[in-house]
Amino acid sequence: MPEINQRNQWSLVFAAGMVAFTSLLTMNSVNIALPTMQHEFGVDPGAAQWIVLAYQLPLIALVLPSGRWLDRVGARPALALAVGGFALTSLAGAASGDFALLLAVRIAQGCFGALMLALTPALATRAVRPEARARAMSVLATLAPLGALTGPALGGLLLEVSGWPAVFLLNTPICLLVLGIGLRAIPADRPLRWPDRSWLAEAALVAGAVSAVLLGVTFAARDGLPWLALSLLAVPLFLVWHRRSTSVAVLELVRRPGMAGPHLTLLAVGLAFAAMNLILPFYLQRVLHADPSTTGLTILAFPVGMALAGPLGGLLGDRWGARRTGLLGVAVVAAGLLLVLPLAESWQPFDLGWRLFAAGLGMGLYGGPVQSLAMGAAPRGQIATTAATVQLARSIGFALGPALATTLWAMSGYTLPGMRLALGLAALAAAAALPALALSRPRSLATA
């Protein structure tokens, strides 16, 4: 994926951010429609859950091989394939009148979503000069979680007005906007090359390993801790992947000085964010007896703080140093989660809201600078591969957070102390990111 331009192209950065936004918007807006789809298709809740899993599993499994592949193809045709395919599968999802057909469409949508996840940080990195990289990454780091948080609200509104098919149409206008900006801004370059067989083999191994971990943790929450042994199946699958020639470039990449800290930080803070996002709606509605609209408005305090601090994080990252700004942001996230941790029965929604706003400020400060550290340390020929490893780390955190939080909550019989235990895990994960980021620095960027 060659350089796009020698000048900053903020329209392309915005387009990349909207791709990240719509990917997570789709994932979370569909969740709100699951009960309706379950009823209309006449399936049980366990089967309906596969409408979500059918999208998430290829998203996680394919992002790493997609990044390696994108380093060898042109940016313009890759954008057309990823975003165009995502839009078409969205239309197909809205038109699906059969449950099995909908699952097949969701699998295809997850494949295109994986391409988009690997492509967007690479596009944003190539679109700006190095001195503006933290600001560019902050656009992505702000818009992606906003998609996750606004998805349920927008999906619920469309569900009430037009029914579940409208939820799948939510991202179509965004995809068309992105294609219009991207195809005009990106010059013609290398053609599209279809991936070889090793791409599918690598995807299968990653999918198997991630699925084993997630299923083991999920079943442990429902049926007891012995189910965690299922997660051990990930070990032989990882060893097989480790021995393959396709793993060499990825392993060398993540072992580069300065790479481990940003990746571990993105995973840990993603885990903390996702665990918090699972628990707090239950706390508001079951403990504080807030209605759904009050719940939504209270949780909105987090993305508001994130949106306000995101541009500041990018500006500080470029001028004060990405590592310093990232450490400040992670510290604020951890402090905000510690403020949330008491989850007192006497609180009002406002008492939770201002604490979430504080944590959101930290989330906005940290995301762009930390992601720019990883992208800045990437070799020129592995920009998309680095983008893929960054997105894989974050996606694993997003998937593990709810699974681990549910397990801890279930151990207490789904009581308030269990909610606190799950929030404690989130705060601990965020705090653990601080030494990981502080102690991992590239040799050539001592003050980054």
C-alpha cells in the first residue's frame, strides 16, 4: 500500500474514521434488534445470538491475514472492495427473509468488516505527515467507540419506527459517503490481488484459537469454571500458527522495540471499556431502577467526554509526545473507573454520569496517541499489517471484557457485589496498561 500524498489529507482521515464508526455501529445496533428477530424468525435465544457471533468471529479471525494481504495491494481497489462489499451485504441483510440466509450474509459482512478494520488505520497513517499522526489516529480512536456506544440508541429508534431490516440499512449512507471521499482522494496505484491459500489457513487458525477462548469463558459463566479448560484448545492452534511461514513477519513485527506496550495497552483498555459497557446498564436499571431512556442518557456521558477530549489528545500527542499523552489518558481512564467502582445503591444517575464523563475524557486522550505509537514504529512495508495487529488487540479486548465480566458477575449470583467485582476487573486492566506502556519504548524514540 504505497504513500497516498505528501500533504495532509484530512478528508481521507475523516473517511477512515467513519469506516471505523460504521463497523462498530453495525455490530452494536444489531444487538438491540435480536429479541425482535428471534420472535419473527421463530428461533430460540441461543440461535438468535449467532446473528451477532456470525459477524464477530470472521471480524476477529480475518483482520490479521487481511492486514498482511493489504500491504501487497493498492489502497484504492482495497477500499472499494471492503466498503462496497460491506454496503452490499448490509442491503442483503435487510432483504433476508430466512434465518439461515441471514447468518450467511452476516458471515460475509464480517469478512468485509475485517478488511475495513485493517484498512482504516493504514489509510489514516498514509494520509498525513508523521507530525500529524497522533491527531489522525485520534479521529479513529474517537469515532470507533462512538459507533459502539451510539449503535444501540440508533438501532432502537429505527427498530421502533421501521422494524429490524432498517437496522441493517443504517450504515449504507455512511459507506457511500466514504466511497465518494476515498475514491476521489486516493490515486490509482497497484491492482487488487486475490489472497492465496495461506490466507484462509491463517484465518482458520486464528478463528479457532479466539473461539476456544471466548467459548470457554462464556460457558464458564453459565455452567461453571471447569469450562475454562476449553480455552486451552487455543494453545495447540497457536503453536501450529507459530510454526507456519506466514507468522514470521507478524512475530517479527510485534517483537520490534516499542510495539508491545501500545498493543497491550489497547487490549487492556479495550477490555476495561467493554466490561464497563456490559455492567452499567444492568446497574442503572436493576439497582437504581432507571428507565431505558435515563439509562441511555447517563451512559452517554462517557462518549461525550471522549468526543471532547479526543481532539485534545491528538493535539497533545503531536506536540507534547504520544507516550506522555497516552500515559496521561490511561491514568485518567483508570481513575475514572475507580470512581465508578463503588456502584452505591444510594447513587442517582447523575452520580454515575459525572464519573463516566471523567473516564470518557481519559479514553479520548489516550486512544489516538497510543495507536500512533504503534503505527509510527511500523516498517514502511508493513503499515497495514501493523494496523491489523492493533485492531486485533483491541478486538480481543472488546470480546474478552464482556465474557470475563459476565463470569465474575455470575459467580456472585448476578448480585451488586458481582457487578463491583466486574468493574474492579475493568479498573485493574486499565491500571495494568500504565506500566505496559511506560516500560515499552522504541530505541530511537526515547521521548515519544
